[in-house]
Amino acid sequence: MSEETLTETPPMAEPPTSADTGAFARPEDAPEGASGNRLMRSLRGATSIWLALFIVALAIGFGIASALEYGSPVYLKVDNLLSIGLNAAQIMVLAMGMTYLIGAGHLDLSVGQSLILASVLAAKVMVAVGGTPEQVAADQYPNLGLAITLGVLTAILAGAGIGLLNGLIVTRLRLSSFIVTLGTSGLAYGIALVLTSAANVAFIPDQIQQGFGGLKLFGFMPAPLALALVIAAIMWWFLRRTRFGLRTLAIGSSKEASIRAGVDVNRHTLRLFVLMGVLVGIAAVIDIARNANTNVVGHQTDSLQAIAAVVLGGTSLFGGVASVGGSVLGSLVPVMLQNGLVILQVEPFYQFAVVGIILILAVYFDQRRRERAT
Amino acid sequence: MKRASLGKYLALGAASMVLAAACSSSGGTSATTAPSAAAPSTAASEAAPSTSASGGSTGEAVKIAFIAGQIGITFYTGVECGAKAAAKEFNVDLNWTGSHNWDINETRPLIDAAKATNPQGWVISPTDPDALISDIEGFMAAKQWTVTIDAPMSKPVELQNIQSNHYEGGKTAAAAMLKHGVARRFAFWILNLPGVGKSTTGVILAFGAITCLLSAFVSNTATVAMLLPTAIGIIAVIGKLLQHRGDVEPDFDPQRLRVGAAIMLMLAYGASVGGLLTPVGSPPNLIGRGLIEEATGERISFFQWMTLALPICLLMFVLSTVAVAQGQPGGGRGVVREGLLEFLLQPSYDRMPRRELFAFHHLVERFEQLAAPRPHSAPASWSQAPASPAW
């Protein structure tokens, strides 16, 4: 199926709205309604720009407030800003995959639990390959390199496996991804707990924390954040510049139209779920590397955090419109808010409420702005 | 309730410890010797002079960041109240925050945020025993003295780790139960059980059974600490009943009741007997089970343990009931066949306090510190009650 076919095939059914169809198409391969496309494109870009402005305003606001409190704008210290990025890195990676899935009109509620399973399997492999039980208990890992390599591979394969399962159930059994992933989240979590008896995997080599999780590239850039940003750049490129990205948004915009245009929707959806799974595996590696431990009791709200970041970034929950840049910025907002509120010593219970209110307000204003624009 | 009130002490202890460390120029040596949560008031009073000394010279509040583990639960609300009270008392600029879940990924952003404020001390709930090691090592190296609370680290990199003292918690709970009349209510409930109130033996039996059951799941010490006020309540109720019926003088001291000693004995025996019933009943069970499993390679499940322990417990319970109920007026003789244990023990509570001696020893073992009378527990002198001149 080539791009030409998509653009040259006359639409058999009228797409739902012109705005939606415009959202996924690019000017060079969508001659019809080009002006509308340009408008939508610029608006879509604008969501990220507005969000970026909001983030800058937030940073300046917290900077001033922290300066009033501490005499210097501690919030704007490079270390603090980078630690915000570092703490957002995991959700950022998950939000990348979620951007594609939501862009294609699907959801994945299983990411947090799949992440736990992937990290547990990876940790078990690392400990088993690293050395004999006696050796690892004494902090000695004769096969350290191999262990970490295999562990990382395991995490990615495990994530991809759950993604494949999600995708197969969604496409073959034709169930809503919302329900399917809700089910597989329980499945993944259950297996992880069975494997570990709900105790974290012991004797994960510390070297992974020193060598990656706590590593600062060039003396300041946290390695996990750098990895997340590289992934974001690749994902951005794929969404905006390749057929893969185009089809993703086409499916989200109108599944019917995509099928009629000759897109193998099922296969593409399956790929998207596997992609999400691979990113879950990468997030699992970041998790192990940051904590030098698995976190089997955590991650319960990861999928919702990722979805919130994606929606905040201007991706439509109904599919067809997606912004990788927006998702990156969206994943920063809750961490920035929390960080600032802790520095300003706001009572923690208010912090939850403030983050929630700002999330709703941000999405509301974005939506209003878009409605006015069209 | 137990955790909550304990939390306050815990926080108080933790806060004063960080404070002591932050204030002492010698680098925390005084803090490491500061007493733990078990004696929070001592810790506070020790810390106080150093605060006023350094606080007076600089006039600056000491900045401490408190990263709690699971705010929103009663325990950490207690911790918060304690921490804030201590902060007020010792002129601390306390930055109290915490994660909603016991989740290292929620704790990290909070620590990173607080880092930007450059506090002089930290109190952290380590939501992961490994993950925070390098961070805390960094804090300690930067002389930001760090105390961890509620959970241990896998390596002792912090200044001090403070955790709940369940014995003290049980005591606090017991004192509260006594103060607010919960104990009396519970006592009435026990006395009201069908058949119980009819004889002293019934009371002893019912009370022993409840002690056993509770002790099977709660630590023996905590069980005794919790049920002690109930026991005192029961004795008081019986005393009142006797006074009401005119069987005794109006100014009769209920602690002189024979049944009182028996109930106290039953409390001690019951807790020990019940502790055997489940693997979690008392720590030696778990240790023993571990050793057996290690030696034989056989896994002993919870229920296997219980099936094994139940007959033993029953036998011990019956024996202890017989021993205690022996010598009780009225109902006691109905249960115990006369002369069955004559060779074992003489039922003379008044003259020869052999059993009391034994019981006292037993109780002292469990209540090393409880013997001191408390202002709010009226019959707190119970431990000296039986035949005090004899010793």
C-alpha cells in the first residue's frame, strides 16, 4: 500500500469532518482542501507552542515565587530543571507510545503493569545470568555485561510480548482496546506478583544504577532523560515524516476511510501495540536503572499519567490528531507543578488538587482555543 | 490508633534527632547516641538545649525536609502532627511533603524538588531499600544529616533509622483504651457472652480464649498490653457488682479479689499459649520454622503449622485454665476435679504467693516498663497488689 494510493483513491465515504481528515495529512500528499490542512497543521503545532509558553510561564512563576521564599530562584537552577526532566523521563517514554495509540484511536491501560512485569523478568534474568546465587549475593557479577544486555533485551521482549497480546486481542477478537488492556494489565500484574511473591527482585547489580540510571552525560545531562529525548525525536520523525505515522493518524481519523484507502488496519494496529510494548520495555529498563530495584507495588497510575500527558499535549482522545512534541511537554507539566509546590512548601494534600485542577484547566483552554480557531 | 499515636512520637524523635545532628558541630555524634522513638520525650529534651543554644546565636530556623511515605493514611497523619509540633517547639522550618503511595517513583520527584531548597537535614521514608542509597550517601557527605523512618535501608548509610516500637504502641493503645472506657465496654461484652457471667471460671475461660485467639495473630506482648485494661476492667466490674449486691464492704478494693489474680494469670498464660498457634503468633515460631525448613527442605505452610500447633495449644490452654481456675470460689470447683492438681499447686492466694510469684515473673518479663504507675490508669498498682508484704 503506497502513499499515492491513499491520496489518489477518491473517498468512498465522506470522512466525519474536514478538520479530522486534515489533521493527519501533509500538504505535499493531500492536494484537496490544502488550505484547511495548513490551518489545522499550524493549529496542531500551536498546541505545543501554547503548552511550551505555559511551561515557560510556569517556570518563571515558580522561579519568582521561589526567589521570594529563598532569596534566589532555586526553582530555575539547572540541576532542578534537569531533575524535573529526569523524573518525567519514564512517563515521557510511555507517552510516546501512547501518542501513537491515542492518535490511532486506541488506549493502553496496561502500560504500568506491563512495565512491572517487564522489569521483573529483566531483573530475574540479570540476577540469574550475572553469577551464581552466592556470587550475586556478595555483590559479584562475573558476567555483568552479558547479564545487563540480556536483561535489557528481556525487558524489551517482554514489553513487546504484552503489546503483541494486546494487539492480537484487539484486532482478532475485535474488542475495545480500553477493556482489553484493562484485562491484560491485571494479567501482567498477576504474573509479576506470582513470579516475585510481591517482593522486589533482590541483588540487581548496582552498576546499572551508576552506569545509566544515575549517570550524567557531560556532567549534567541525566542519561535516562537523554534517552527519552532521543526516543521522542525518533518518534516525532516517524509520526511527521513517514508513511507509518501517516497511517497511524489516518486510522485514528477514520478507520473506515483507511480501510477503503487500502490500509491494512489490523496489521498496523498490531504494530502500534507492539511499539507501545517496546517502549514499555525501555521504560522498565529506566526504572530498574534508576532504582537498582524493581518496583512491584508502584506504577499503578503510569498509564493514566501517560494518557494525561498525551492529552495535555494536544493529542485528541478521539484519534486523528497527535503531537509528539506536545506529549513531551505534557509529561513535564505535572512534575514541574509538583516540584514547584514542594519547593514552595505547599501542603501535600493541596498539591494533588492543584495538579488536577491545572490539568483540567489546561485541556479546557486548549480545547476552547481550538474551537474558536475553527 | 496505635500507629497513629506512635507516629507522633516517631516523628518527634526523628525530628529532634536530625535537629540534634544539624545543630551539633561535632558532626552528629550526639545524635547517634540519642534515644530512639521508644523514649521520644527524652530525645526531645536532650535536643532542646542544643537548639536553644545554636538557635539563639543565629536566630535562624533549621531547615528540615520531611519526605513521608504514604500521606493520607492515619499513620502518616500522626507523623505529620508530631513532626509539625516538634518543628514548632524546636524552631524548625519544616518542609513536610510525601507521596500518596508507597512508591519510589513517587518519592523521587519529591526528594529532587526538596533538594533544590538545600535543607540542613532530611527525614525520609525510604520507599525502596536500595534505590535511595546513593542519594542519602550524598546528603550525608554534604552534612545534610538524614534520618530514615518507618522502613529500613538495605545498607545503613543514614544517620539513624527509626521504626515503630510496637510494644510502646500497644502500651499507648492500652492507656487510651483504659482512659476512654473502651476497656470497660469490652469487659462488659465479655461478661455478657452467653454463660460467661455465671461463674468466675466462665469469665476466666472466656478471657483466656480471647487472649489466645488474639495472641495467635498479634505479638504476645502487644496482646497482653492490649487486653490488660480489659482485664482490669473486668475485675473492676466484678468488684462493683459485689459491692452493689452488698457482698463486700462499700470501700472494698477490687484488686483484692481472688479472681483478679486468676484473670491476670490467664492473660499471661493465654498470650503465651496463643502465640504458638500460628507461625506469625510470635517471632520464635518464624525463626524455628525457618530453621526446620532449612534443615529438612520441607516447607511448612500456615495451616500445616496450625494443625500441628492446635492440639498442643488446646492441651496447654486446658491445663492453664485448670491451674488458674483451681481455687476459685464457686464455679471453679465445678470445673476442676477436686484434688487433681493438689500435688502441683496449693490454691492459697493469700498466704503463699507461689503462683503469683510465678505470674509476676512472667508479667515482669512482658511488662518491663509497665509496672510504674500511670496517672490516668487508676488501678495501675495492680502489679504490686498480690500479697505485697511477701516480697
